[in-house]
Amino acid sequence: MKKNYIDLLENIYALAQTGIRYTKSPFDMERYQKLLDIATQEYSEFTGLETEVLKERFNKDLGYATPKVGVNGILFDEHGRLLVEHRSDDFLWGLPGGWVDVGEDPETAIKREFWEEARLVVEPVEIIKFFALQAGQFEQPHSSVVVLYLCKYISGNIETSIESLEIKFVDPAEITSWHKNHGLYADAGIAHFHNGSKQA
């Protein structure tokens, strides 16, 4: 029931989002805006996020509705330890990464995220796996696709940004409180690395 409800909300939101972007009729615009308001209110009640916060997010995404695209990176040091960051938003541990910007390809995005979050220059050497997140998971109001990259260190010294409290290489087994499903990403990266990757 829960999944069906979220699927219904996402379809209403997608219809409203696409309609607002492409309609030429002021009457249809009013109807699409009403649908968006309904979806926003329901998303707010379901996720616990403020209605105004959701409105701001949705208004930035007007256009043809598609899943958002994110990237995360797996980077090991010479001892086989994994780079992780202690996030400042939820105080959990995660992998470097974020959303792909408009006009940006995923490989450029993951290199940018490593630089912004850790001041490291990396090179994505291969895609480990794609992950799909549905609307409603982890309180996000949209579906998304995440590209998980295995990355190679090029240069730089680790520095924290406003997004993290600490960034360091660790034995992944030490981490018990992962941000969202980053633990699954880490497991996939570790399995891929030990099964023979381009970086190994």
C-alpha cells in the first residue's frame, strides 16, 4: 500500500511538473499548479519535510519529469582502506558524491564532488553499479538513479568542507551508521575491488 501511494504521488507530481513546463493555456496552468500543490502537501505529510522546502525543490525541477541523477565514488588507499566522510547534515558516514548538475556529465560530477568535499583530484576508472532509489525512500520526494564509480587517486591532500565533519580512510567494517544506503554502495565497491578491478 505504501509503495502504491508513493507511486501515485510521483505520477501526479510528474504530470504537474511536465504540464507546467509545456502548457500554453492559463486554465491548464492553474490545474497543473493545483496538482503540484496537492502532491507537495501529501509529500510533506508523508516525509515530514516542510511544505515550503518541498515547493522550492519542485519549482527548481520544472520540466519533463525524470529521475534525478546522482554519483558516488569508491576510493581506496594503498592499505585497502575506504575513503568516507562524516557528514555534517545527518552526522552519519557516507561516500563522497552528490547530484549531477545541469549540463554536466556523471564523470565530471564525481570528480567535482571529490574536489569540493575532500580537495582530492581523482579519476573515475570504471562504473561499479547503478542504484535506483524510489520516491519516499530516505524521505526524498523524487526517484533517482545513482552511478557508483571506482576512482583512482591523482593528487591532493584531504581537507574537509562545510559538508563534512571529518574525511578519512578507514576499514569499512568500522562504520556502523551509514548515510541512507551508502553501506550498500560500500559493499558493492569492496566486492568489485576484491574481485579484480582496473584499479587493483
